[in-house]
Amino acid sequence: MQSEKEKKPVARKLLLKLLGSRDNIQMNASAAVRVGALFGISENNIRVTLTRLQSAQLISLVERGYYKLGDKGIRFAKEIHQWREDENELVTWQDDWVVAQTSTLPKSDKKQHRNNERALKLMGMKKLANDVYLRPNNFSGGADEVRDKLYALGLSSKTLVFSANNFDSRTQSKAMGLWRHLNLETFYDEGCSEIEKSLARLPSLPLEEATKESYVIGDRALYNVVFDPLLPTPLVDVAMRERYRNLVKRYDDAGAQIWHQFLNQH
């Protein structure tokens, strides 16, 4: 989960996230420059970034010099917003697992290795033994769904992904403890507190301050829900997670309204 230390956002990520925060958002270059200024990003950096995003077909230019997401950018935004639906795909856990077996993959391909690690992390999979990663089998589509998601996230299609059960008691106990270090209940509790305090504070802040705060806190919250392993009972307090995710949705909606105001001021 993300650290408390604030980093200046990368211009590319900032602009894509804002344009993708809701459907059909448009932003002209001067608004993009104002957005950059909030975070100490230079006008030149923003303008160069807009040109590069357009070249990469992540954004496109519409009339009157306004930018909107391009086809590739829309796909990128859909992936980001998938977290809003994830909870709906979960089912009661039957104590079985989805396993990814990576021993067939060459270690020499550094780029693919990074993609594999990221895909496994995004799906909440943890290392049980050498080349063996797993997560609880609690998605409604079972191992098939997890496999499809992993491949879509960039995991090598040579990886074996299958369901498994009837581990011996020692292995089952080890598997059950793989996520303990994340301290998820504490994390959800602190996350709820941070969001509730910010929601109470935002209406009284000047627009620029509210805009910046809603991005910083919202971005951290979104990162955390995207990387949440979506564990079942008894591995996590599911009600606490649902409370946290519902608050993140509320905060995301509030942030989108604030950004809409900021982008449309003249």
C-alpha cells in the first residue's frame, strides 16, 4: 500500500487521470497548464506532455482547442475504473485457491518478468513457494476468471493458472498467513478516517486548495483500492473493506465535481 510521502505527480498520469475521471471530459491547454501549476509542473512540461499524449493516441484534439481521451485513453480509463465493480464479482470462499505456476517462464526477459510481477500483484497473488503464487478462489468466475484477468494484465500466457484444494494443514496454514503483514483492517480504518476528515474539510477550502487536496488523497485511495487483494472472510473483515471502498467512491465523486469546477472556471 502507498506510503504517506507525497510526490509531485507525473504530468502524463495527472492529465490522463483527470480526463478519464468521468465520461466525455474536455480540457483545453490553458486549463491543463493551470492544473500543472497546482502541483509545480511547468507550462512547458504540460504542453510537451499534451503533444506526446496526442501522438500516442491517448488523447485527441476536438474543436476549439479542447482535448479529450482518445481510443487508447478510453481503454486505459476503463481499466482504472474497474475497481468500482470488483466487489460485485466476489463469492463465498470454499477454502480453495487459484494458483499461478511460473516455473516455465524464462528469468532472462526482464521486461516480461516485471509485467508478470505487476499482474500477480494487481490480482492480490502472493508467493507460496518458488514459482508458485496463489490467492483465495473467491471470484465468481473461479480460476478461469483469474486467469483471464492475469493474462489481460500482462502475465505471460505460458504461466499455468489453475484451482487447487486439499492442501496439507501446514501448507494451508502458511497460505492463510500470506497477507497478514498488510494489516488490512488497520489500513481500512485509517483510510476511512482520512477520507471522512477530508470530505468534511473540502467544502470550506478555496477551490485551488480543494482541487489539489482531492487529487492527492483521491489518488492515494484509488491506488490502494486497485491493489487491494479482495480477500474473503476469515482472511479479512469484509464489512470494513466495503465501508472503505464505499467511502472511496464517495470521495471520487466529490473530487470529480471539484475538478469539473476548476477546469471550467475562466
